[in-house]
Amino acid sequence: MLAIERRKEILVKLQAERRVVVSELSQSYGVSEETIRRDLERLENEGYAIKSYGGAVLNESTNMEFSLNVRKNRNIVGKQQIAKLVSRMVHDGDRLMLDASSTAVYIARALKEKRNLVVITNSIEIIMELLDMTDWNVLSTGGASRVSSCALVGPQTDQMLKSYHVDKAFISCKGFDLHAGFTDSDVLHANNKKTMLESAKERVLVVDSSKFEETAFVSIGMLTDLTTVVTDKKPEDKWLQAFQAAGVTCIYPE
């Protein structure tokens, strides 16, 4: 096995279990513990891991911009649940905006049973995912390409988004806090998400439960900027009360 393949497998294990042990990885891959330590050091330098005594733990900082491939493999079940709930909100013929989040990729897949949708997105991954949807109208925003997020971002992206009005916009975030609102780790992504919300009648935040009580670097908006929140678990009572006070509908699995 090549070193890069081994590191990818270690990262997947790290995402699933949040912690890995050098001795166990050494036995599993049939390499020296020193080789595994070098793998973990590389993952730490790339921002994915934090080395600890005898192993490493997952770097779960909300201010770290992980690649789309890494984010897609986090909380897969939760994102699939969110996508299933979103599919019930979308009707044939709807006009939608989807951001470049990993959750939006799962939503795009879940919507394939719908007919005649218009989808505007800055996600290259979603555009590729929907190439076979011949009865849909899938529009790319244009913009500067971001390799890590497989996205198009920047002022050109905002300009295109502002020229359309849609029924529903679905965006995600890195952190969701009652006082700080919903936040992201990247300024350009945050600005594009704001513009999507401003262009939609229904403004939907799709956010898994791990993002609650977290705050990232850049503000996207406050609770009052939303009409709906879709999440994978029933929120605590203080959140439900805040949603009710702000007139925001909260949808979660029953």
C-alpha cells in the first residue's frame, strides 16, 4: 500500500472514531510505529489531526477549512437524515439554491426523484452529481475555483446569485450559536451563503447536531435571517424556544 493510501485510510478511521493509536495502526498495516508517527505528523501538518501521547485525535476546530472529501465522510447518517427531510420540503418545479457544503451534496442526491427542478449552485461536486438529470435546469454560478471545497466563490458568484429569485435556498454552516448566529470558517463562502439567503423566499439552514453551540470565524447571519432549520436530532428546549420566538420552523427526525 502506498503511503498516501494508508494516510487516507487512517483519516477515515480518525473521522469515525475521533482517535487512533500508533501501536494498533502499526499492527494493522504491517509497518513500523515510526512510519505511523510520520503519517500522523503529516495529517497534523495538513490540519486534520492533533498528535497525542501514543496516537492522535481528530482536529475538530470550526475554523479549519477541511476538504470536501473529508467533510462528506463526517456524520454521514446525520446528513442523509437531513437530506431525506429536505426532500419532503421540495416539490416538482421548485427553483432552488444549494451551497457548496457537504450536506448539500447529500441533498442533491436525495432530490433526484423530483421533476423539473431549477438548481443554482456554486458546488462543482453538485453540478457533476446532477449531470444526468436531463429534465432539470442546473445553473453554475461561475466564480473563482476552490480546490479544497470543490466550489466556485467570490464577487462573480455573488453577482450571478443576486440576479435570480428562487423558492428555497439551502445552506449549511460550521457553527450555530444562539448569540453568534450561524458562522463559517471562510469569508468568501460566508458571503455567497448570505447572498443565497437574500435571493430566496424560504431560507433554510441545514445543520447537523454537531454544529450546535459552536462558533466559527465569519458571521453568515442570525436566527431571524432564516425561515427554517433542518437538523438530524431534536434540539434542546432552549433552542426550540428560540426558534419559536424568532418564528423559525425547526424540522428534525421524529
